[in-house]
Amino acid sequence: MSSQPTAIPTALEYARKTEQTIATNPVDYIDRIPATKFRPSQPTAEEVTRFLAYLKDTEHQLYPAFAFACMTGARQGEVLALRWTDIDPATRTVRITKSRTKERGQTIERPSRKTGNDYAVHIAESLWHILTAHKEAKDKATGNVVKLNDPGCVFTDRNGEPLPGNALTDAFRYLKPRTGLTCRVHDFRGFVTSQMLAAGSNPAEVRDIIGWRDATTLLNYYAQPTAEAGRKAIEGIAQLIAHG
């Protein structure tokens, strides 16, 4: 057993010590299996590249949305709640303000973080091209030019309606066996986190950039150190000492 409800061993211990109805506590003779720490199954860079390439090659409707998640670390609900007004083309940043989620069969919107604070994410050059191409395709399909100050959602269904709060998860169930991935949609967030830390970003920066509530969860569950990163760190320390 890895764990038991605390009431059972407590009651048995009370019977042994206070009531003296049993000589020993049988729970003491149970071999407990140490609880293993949960660690998400993050995809590798090669897997993410293969996944996005498949979506692009098959012209999947959600390719831009998945690309946004894989390149920014935004949560599924934050991706689906993204509006054109959240995007600043001058600075190429996006302001994450809300999250769409599905509860009891209904899609609702709420603040993007548990703290209720917005946060800004930089849009990389490659992602910017994906978003602008996505906008051009929507303009062509609808016959209307969507302005960047339009309050509508960036990622919609074919009728232009906002996607439900579990749209990426539902699509991912179909895509996983076709792309060889074993992770969850949320693990793309962990992938971005680990890549940023491996690139040298400190936890406080990653916390603010990706919108974590604090750095503790980030380090305990999503930061996966690599041997290469460790080697570079040790080499850097040695060079610092040698040339200090």
C-alpha cells in the first residue's frame, strides 16, 4: 500500500493503546510502497516539431491554435479565449487575459490565472507568420477583413463561432495516435517551461513570462533538467573560476 485513510490506522492505534482490545496495530505490519512523485510526460522538441508538421501538412483547422500553445506555453483555455484585441502588432506580444473552460456541459470564461492577473507573452517570428497567415485565410473564407482590434476570438470553428473550452483536448485524442505523441495538451506548457529553463532563463522570469502563479509548481513538476544543461552549467562554472 502506498497510503491509507488516516482514520483507519488512527482508530486501530487507539484500540491498542487506550482500549487495549488488540495487542498490536496491524497497520504497522503493512509494507508501504513509497508514493511516486507525479511528473508530466513532456514531449521532446522532435515530437513537437513532428506534431506541428503533421497539422500543417494536413491543413488541420486547429494548426494555428496548437502552434500557439506549443510556442508560448499558454493553457488550453487561454488559447481558446484569445481575441484579436489581445494582440499588439507593434510589439508582437499578446496579452493573456481570459480562459475558456467547459463545466457541466457549458463553456464559460474566467480570468486567465488563479491570481486573476493578466500576463504578456512574446510572439516569436515563426508564430507571427502562422497567425498572420491564419488571419488572411479567415479573411478569404468569410469575405471580411478582420482587423486586429476586432473583439472576436482568434481561433474559431468553420462558422466563425468561438470554440468550446475542451476543443484542443478533443482534437488531440484523434491526433495522438497519428503523430506518435503520448503526452497531454497541457504538457506543451511544460515543454515550453523546460526549454526556457534549459536556455538559461531563471525561474522568476519563466513564472512571469508563462503566467505561473509561483515558481514552486514550476520547479517541482514541470522543470525537467537535462544532462546537456547540467554539463553546460558545470562548464560555465569552471570557466568562471578559471577566468575570474
